Amino acid sequence: MNPSEPRKEEEETRVVVSDEEVEQLKQSLPKELSFGKLELIKYQGFWYAVDTDLFKTSLMFQRHFSAKDSDLIVASFPKTGTTWLKALLYSVVNRFKHPSNQSPLLTHHPHELVYRLENDIYGEAFEYPRPHHLSELPSPRLFHTHLSFTTLPETIKASRCRVLYIARNPLDTIVSFMFFVLKPLKMILGDDFQPTIQDFFEDFCAGKICHGPFFDHVVEYWKQSLEQPNKVLFLKYEDLKEDPTFQLKRVAEFVGMPFSCIEESEGAVEELVEMCSINNLKELEVNKTGVINKIHDKKSYFRKGEVGDWSHYITPTMAERMKKLMEEKFEGTGLSFQLLPH
């Protein structure tokens, strides 16, 4: 059987991984404390928070998801431009179904339109209606994951489905991550939990952060994009900010739906760029109230989105340390990041 052809039993959105097995695994895996309080476990080289269901749901996704050749999967480390790329990809794929002024993005948060596999499909917290079977979703199916390339299900790697990875410079990632997770961390660890930017910086550099180490995560996908350019598209947040029109055309070409000359002459690319811009999305009423997965405020997905915002929070000493770490971790890969706007 072709590994990209789903079997019906694998299309169930909630396949059981026993709590007993999960607990046994947790007991046997390496452990660390993040921020001095949040217990993490390391599985297949990457960290998961013990006090969440993410480890269990990631196992379910890893073992039971069956990819189709036509699937399009957004992959990312947290807080690197995921929401923006989801909106852009959704708009490109569905532009012939919905005129811009009737786009579902006007009435739905991007995370309600592009499901995160380990949370929305295999988890229990998702409140927006989801399919009982993944086969119910129209082709191409659009998904998202924060898992590293190493830990993706084998059917994703073996099939001809395509992966769009977005990366961001580590200093802006740290700041965005800090603002985003403070509320849920207080829910887990108590209101007296008051981490500083230095705490986030130190654990980030040490790799002790959910889905980290950051550098391993990024380099894995970068290498795959070089080895399998038709399989993995590597996008940089900074490049999207600098020239969103060019990058959106790259996305469209990669997924096999390039913009025609007529579309370009009529301004269709710029129209989608504007509709999906952070400034536009954050002003939509649907993104101002409500929560995602019962935890994150919808508006928290749209903070500033600026390149170099880290300079307001990160000290020069910390920045120098990060620059040296980037040189060390990216040495020989050909990968680099712009830390400040041109």
C-alpha cells in the first residue's frame, strides 16, 4: 500500500494512546526545569511540558496520522510567524473559492481554518467544529505542527505532501514567546510566577523550552529544504516583512497554485498580502475577543510583528551572547538571520 494513502482506521481524529504508557514514558525520559518551575521531558531530542496533554497528543499524531500526497503542512517553532503563514497559505489555496471580501478569514481566526495536528485534531481542547474523520476535509488538506522534522510521522516524510516552514530570528522569537506564554504559564504554575526576560533568554539559549532546542528545530528543516526543495519550503519571517509580495508568490508556486499573469496585473497578490497583514488581521472583530484551545486569547496572536522589537527588551550583552551562539549553531549550514530591519 502506498504510504501516502490513508487507511480508514488511521483517519480517526482521536486514537487512544493509553495514559499508562504515557506515564511510563514520562518516568523514563530525561527531565529538566524550565524557568526553575516548569517540568519538561525530552523525547526524541526535543522538550515537552509535563503538565500538559501535548506529549500524549503528539504521540497520537506521530503514530496515527496518515498523510496524503496533496496535504500542505505549515511547520514552525512557536512564535515565529505561524499565524501569518496560515493566513497566507489559506488565502492562496482558496482564492478561487472565496473573493477577498468574502474570505473566511474575515469571520474566523487563522488557527480555526488551518488545524494544528497535535492539538486541534488529536487533542481535546479545540472548541471550533472539527472533522470526525480527516477524510472529510477538502483537498488539499491544510494542517500545522510545531513538531521538529525528526519527530514528524513517517507518512509525512514518505509521502509527496509538502511542508512550509517559517523561521524567525531567535531574539524576536524569545520576546514574542515570553509575552505569549505568560498567561498560560501562570495558569499552570500560579500567579506568583514572575519570570524575567533574562529567565526566558537563559532557558532559550540552553534549549530548555517547549519544542526546543530552537536551533536544532530550525536547522533540521533548513537542511531538509536544501536536500528536498520540492518537499520543504523554508521561509524567513524577516524576508516576509521585507518583501511579502515576492514571498507570497514563492508560496503559491511551491504549492502548485502560482499566480497567473492576469492575477498579477490585476493586483491579486497585493490584495492577499494586505488582507493577511498583521495590522489588518488584528483589527478584525473575530480576532479581538475569544480564546483558542481554551487558553490563549485570540488577540494575543497579533502583538507587534516587528523585526527588531527585541531591542526594547534584550540587553546589548544578551544580544552579543546570542550572536555568538548563532554563529556556533549555524556554522557550516549557510543559514543566517537578520536581527534588525534594514
